[in-house]
Amino acid sequence: MTSEKQALLKKNLSIISKKSFFFDLSKHYLELLENSNNFDVLIKIGHEDNYKEFYAHSFILNQRSNYFKKLLSSTNFIKKKQIIIEKKNISPKVFNIILRYIYGGILDNIDSQEPKFILDVLIAADELNFFEIIDYLQDIFLKQTQNSIQRYFTHFYDVTSQYSNFTKLRKYVKNIVTELPHIIFRADDFIGLDKETLLYLVKRVDIVIDEIEIWDCILKWCMAKSNLKNKDIKDWNIDDFYCLGKSLEPFLPHIKFEYITKQDYSIKIKPFKQSFDQNVYKKIKEAINLNEYIDNNI
């Protein structure tokens, strides 16, 4: 056997040994988490119906997490026989993943979870200072949402705008907003989009969807913001129409009504005429008249 082959074999055996040692170490520490009786930390996670208590060892938390290290070193916890920590903003299911990562260095079946749950784990990892797994979790999320981003976009967008460490997700969101804005209008959770972003999108001239679809989305968003989403228009009073009108007001100058047909106008815009200022309503009719889509009786 040549010296090169011997070196390669030695290297491969070294890698195998390291992997084997890590597996055993991970297994033993997880057994410690599951079977130990000498816990000195009680962690209360969640609240009300989504609440669970977890037990842990302060020496492991202190070693594995800067967040817990700082917390446990505070005067509130020094010399206490049992330490009690509360985290109401993290769900028990998410914290179970994090705690098993703390002990075993693994993220159990994370790649089979729903994207929204992966985002929740990502948020918890950021809050608890496990920055080493943030890139990995971002990659898993993006892989999981490759063909279903419209189901989660608004929640996804909100999360990326709040957390500066999620650089991969922020880049992905920026690309969608810049290159594929129609995806946002068709998102299942579209009504959760913030006003500034929606206004920015409506002002765009390069969105490849019909203008009536943009109108439908804006109307749906404004009705939700005015608490009219589940109220039949037949039951609306004058205040309901007024509230819808105020919500619609910033968007109306940017809608290209001239591209909306007479039929769509009659069905989807005219029923809400009481929400418009008279001059605005007149301009809408005039815009449609330019293309001879509407007659004088409408």
C-alpha cells in the first residue's frame, strides 16, 4: 500500500472514530436528560393550555448556552438549591427541540417539520443565543418552502424584518419583493401584510397579475383591517362603509381602474360606492369610460 493510500485510510478511520465518539457522547447526554434524578433547574415553558415544565442541569445549560450562562450567573439564582426559569414566549414543542439540542447536539427530525414550526425554532435559537444553528435552520426552512412559499409568506416576511441574524431569509424575501411580487398578492396569509409594504407593491407597475386581482386583494385586506371580513355587505351600516373607505383611501390613486372591465366593475366595485368620496368615485368611472367599458347608467 502506498504512503498516500495509507494516509487517506488513516484520515478516513479518524473521521469514522470521531463520528462514533460523538454519537456515543450525544446518546449518553440525552440519556442524562431523560433519566437523571439530580436536576437543579426547573424551566417553565409556555402558558395556559400550551404549558409544560422541563428539568435540566445548570452545569450543562451554563456550558452550552451564553443566554443561560448569563441568566444563571445573576444574583437571583446564585446559591439556590433549585432554580426556576420561566419562558412564556416559546412553545413546549419548540423548547423540547432546543433542550435536546443543548444535551445531544442534534435537532431531532427538524427537516420533517412544518415551515412555520421551523421558523419558531429559528426564533428561539436566536433568542437563546444558539447562533451556530441559525444558518442550518434557514437552509432547512428555504428547502421546505420551495414550492409552498405562498402559504407562509406574510409570517415569513414579518419574521425576517424583525431578526437581523436571519440573513439568508432576508435575502430571499428581498428577491421575492423585487422580482416576484405577484407571489405576495397570492399568499394565503396576505391580509397579515403591513400597510407600508402593501402600498409599495400597489405602486409597482411591473406586477404580472390582472388589475382586478389587485383590487380584490386590497379590498380583502381593507375589509379585514376594518373588521368587516365576516360581515355580509347587506348588513353594513354607514359607519361600515366609511371605515372601509378610510382604509382604501391610500391605495386608490395607484389602482389602474382603466384596466378593469365593466362587468368586474359592476360586481366588485360598484357595491362599495358608499365608501368612496364622490369625486373619487367619479374619477373611477371616468377612468373606465376611457376604454368604453362603462355606460352612463352605471
